Amino acid sequence: MTETFGLVYRSLLAVENLSTVIQERIFQYASKLKDYELLAALARHQNLHPEIESRFANVPHAVVKAAWAARPSRTDEELTALVENETRVKVLTALASRDDTPQKVFSLIATTKGQAPLIALASNNVVDVETRVAAIAQYAALVDANIVKIPPNVIALISSDDRLATAVATRTNNPLLALAALRSGALEDEFQNRAVYLAVEHMTKMVKLFLLEKNDRYSMMSYAVRECIRELTEVLESNQLSSQSVELISNTTEILATVVVHHPSLEGVVDSFLKVANNTAETFVVAARRASSSAELDKIIQTIGSDRSKYASPAATLCAVAQNEHCTAAIIRKMFDMRVAHWGTLRAMATTVTNRTSIAALILWAPYLNVDRILTKSGDPVGTLSKVLEIACTYDTTIHTEILQSKYMGREMICKLPIQSFFPNNCSMEMTTQLAAMLTERINEPATWEVLEAVGKEFTGSVDELLKIATIV
């Protein structure tokens, strides 16, 4: 396991012009601890010193060999041969994730049958659009119709890109992937109809199973059916439904009416689903827009949260609440605590409202958002990010990865972040560059490096605090 300062070293490897001194120190540190993950990270560094690179030929561990094979100095022919002959998913995923892998190799990976490499490829923005679409289409075709759990990052990837969503809707037989495609809200009628069909068929199947279920599993099945109907309602609300999609929904009336007769507790959520083509939340929307105090807004959220089966997915109402100038971070927090908003609604709120407090609170607490896009759209990205950190301190909230990776995370904020914020995949290039600069400026002796590594082993304080301790000792 990589120790705390080893993780900081891994983050420093993201700095393009990392000094040979730090590279040498990382090699010695990782070799001594047999930290092969850290050695692999060093082997992948774009500007690795030739003398240090030559040493990797004698490191036998597979992950290090894979990193060495993926170095920019490898030729197209070598990489192509690697894809054609490679059976290890880890290696293909690494190649699919790189920004210097030849497009030809990307195209070859898009035809493989490993789900992890395909998702890595579709997520890589340096890959040409056609290849990304081909990769997600291949993934969609490979996922079995009966798979009941899709990774959240895959759902977010598909729903955030119209082209990927269309490719998934075209190829998938899995209802959860169909729902992810529908979340984009931008499918053309042909693809929307197919996705709605899969999603509605899945819901109908669950309802039929529920009707046959015995008492011993009633509670679990009741919850599963309720959540299935609720999620489908929310997703459909974010789409301009075609006439065929509306017809598909209306065809479920009989089976849903039957389940309500046998299980009256589902009446509210079923009613919301059947009315999905006609927005019935207008009364609350108007009230939220006209509210003249945070207390009025809080009352609206309290009312919705008190009976979520009756108000299955009040997306328009929640957006109106967040947009109101009297909306506070506490009200946004209540939306999460009372679980009145699903991911699609949160995404719509974050990208449409202009209230800075609401935007900052959503960035802090809502998952899978494009933080920098939302910050840029706010008109004052630095001010909004400062508000995010302010709310995080007030509510003692962990700052998640997307915030730490923001390009707007300036040095004055970086110094106050805990050292754990610089673990791999947590922070942006700007943050790691700033950290490298601070280390180089403030540490001049090998002995100080050793103190820093020793103190940093279990350290949980800020960057500033750690550097002060190391230099004083």
C-alpha cells in the first residue's frame, strides 16, 4: 500500500517539467518500499530522464512493464502489436486512457470486448468522436439485458453527451443503459422510442413480479418497484416525449392500476408516472417563484419531502426554488437530506439557475457534475468556487474530486487544502504544479525531504502546516 507521502509523489508526477532531483527521489523511495504502483506512475512520466528510464528494464513487475510499454517513445507498430496480442485488461485500459496513444490504437481498442477499456476510451476527450461513439456502442452491445447494476460514472458519461447517448440507445438491450441515454434529454424520436420501450418494459416486468411476490419479500420488492417507477418518471420528465413514447406509457395503465388495487401505497407514485406527459407541478412552481423568504421556500421542500410518493419528481419546482434569490445553502442541503431530487433534476438545477449560493451548494453536494463548466457558466468562477469552500467549511463537508480538479483552484486556496487532497486523481494539473513549485521553493536539503516524508506518513493537516513542520524540524 502506498504511504501518504508516496501518494503525494504520485500527484507530483502529473507536473510536466518535474525536476530530475524529484524524479530520482521518487525512484529511490518507491524502490525501497517496493511500491510498484508508484514506480509505474514514474515510468509513465512524459519527461522522464533517460538514465532513470533505463532502470525500468530490470523491474519485473507486470504493472511497471505495462507502464514502460505505454511510454511515448514506443512506436506505432509496437503499440499496435501490443493491442493485437494483449489480453490483460489493465494494459488496454491504460492505453485507452492516455492522451498520446495513436488514434489507430484507439480504433483497435474500440473493437475489443473488454468493458473497462471501452469505457476508458469513450471517456477520453482526446480520442476522435467517431471512435468514442464506436467504443460506447460496443460497450452497450456487450452489456447483458439482465445486468441490474451499472457504474455511476458510466451513467454520468452517457447522459452528459448526446452522441454517446444516441449510440447507446441504438445498440443496448439493457434498460438501465436505456435510462441513462434518456437522461441526456436529447434523443431523436426513433432512439427515444426504443429507449422508452426498454425502460417501460423493465418497469412492467418488475411490477408483474411484485404482484406474484409473497409476504416474506414484500418490503424489499415494494421499495424496488417504487424507486423504479419514480426514476422512470423523472427521466421521462426531462424529455419532450414523442407520440409513440406517450403511447408506450399509456399501455401500462392496466397493469399499474392493478398493482395500485393490491398495493394502495403505490398510488401516488403511479399517478405521477401516468401524468408524466402533462406537467402537474405548476402550483408549486408558481409558489416557489413568488416566495419572498427562505422560510417559504423551506416550507415547499418540507411539503414535498413529507410525502415523496405523492410528489415523485418535482423537477420544475426544485429548479424554481434554487433560482429564487432567497434560497440558502441550508435549503439545498434539505433537498439532499430529504431525497426530493434525483440526479437528473440536480443536473438541470446546476446548469440553469443563476443564484450563486444555490450553484455553490449543488457543486459541493451533487455528484457527477461538470464542475468547471458550471463554474464558467456562473460568470464569476473564482467567486463561486470560494463560495463552495465557504459552504464546505460551514457544513464540515469533504471536498470531492471534481472540485479539487477545477482549473479555478488558485494557489491561495491550495495552501489551505489538506495534504490528502493531493492524492492521485484528486487534484488538477494546476494544483500539482503549484505543489511542486512550493516544495522546490521551500525544501533545499535532502535531510529536509526525509523529514517531510517521515512527518507526512500519517499527516492529515494542510500543505502549509506540513511544510512549516518539515522546515522547522
